[in-house]
Amino acid sequence: MDKEQIKKALEEVKKQPKRKFTQSYDLVINLKNFVVKQNPLDFFVTLPFSKGKKIKIAAFVDQQLADQAQKYCDLAIRETGFDKYADKKTGKKLAKEYDYFIAQATLMPKIAAAFGKALGTQGKMPNPKLGCVVPPNAILEPLVKKLSTTVHLTAKKGMNLQCLVGREDQPEHEIIDNILAVYNTVLKNLPNEEQNIKNVQLKVTMGQPIKI
């Protein structure tokens, strides 16, 4: 898949009826030739440009990171306030409301005990692979910036991957580069790369998918 193919698909998508709101672009990658239940996919892609959606980040911290968390994150949960959020109902609401969770590494055992069930079932526990488990002397600003352009792709039962790659009001080259970043990362995570891809489609929120 190259830039010219993506550009042609974008042109076709843009011919569809306009809506009264700015729609998002979704990339759908349909898979084949492997058993996804035996080889579940779960990985992240950091896009070169915005995905067109404001994300919400919460941080579990103590006093060492509290000021930074309050400045750069949407919610800072101090160790002393874990009990306030740890009941089942509040924990589920937290998991639903926030996209990513950052954790101070020294607090991970307490975070796992208090929030593991609520966040774990939603795949929202602070992820060390994504850099979300940090030391007490961490600098949070670059991590928050990275998370704002990161998408999470999973396929554990169904044979497709889907994620946001931008919005209608973004420059075309940003959408194209975002799509290529996702596609190339997906290839690296498939057992047989291109042989495992049935097709790739692009769509807007209320539109019909167009094959790239």
C-alpha cells in the first residue's frame, strides 16, 4: 500500500454526502489466514500527526509527581485519595472516562490492588510497554504528548483492526501519513505480514467504507 492508493481512497470518501459536523476518519484492516484466538493482537501505534480527538489522561502519583500530573494530565489521583476512586462503580466510571492511565512505578502494587479489576477488564491498566509506568523523577510532558497521538489496536475474537486516523478538517498529507504509520506497524505484528491482510478500508464516521 502506498501514498497514491491512499490518496485515491480519500478522494472517493470525500465524494460521499457531507454531514453537519466534522467527521472522523477510521481505518479498518480486515485480516485472514490465521486464528486470532490463538494469536490475539494487542498493540499501540504512535501517529506522526494528530488523530483528531482530544484524549483524557489520568495519573496515579504521590507528592513527587503530583504537580506535573496536575499540570499535564486531566486528572491526578494522589496515593492518599485511592480509596475515593477504588470502589467498583467509581472504578468502572474512571475506566470509561479516561483513555490512558499513567502510574508512578513505586505505587504499582497499590494501584493494582485498588484499580486492577476495574481498569484491567477494560484494558486500561498503566502499560509499561507504552511508557505509562514511570519513575518518581519522570518528566511527564513528553509522555502526555506521545499519548495524545497514540492509538490502541486489538483483535482478540474478530478478524479486523480499527482505529481513528484523523478528522475531515485535517490536511490530507497528515491523514495519509497516519494511515501508513498504522499499516506498517500492523504488518510487523502479524504472523505472515501482508499474507494476513484481506483488505484495508477507509471510512468517515457516517460514511460507507472505501477499499484502499
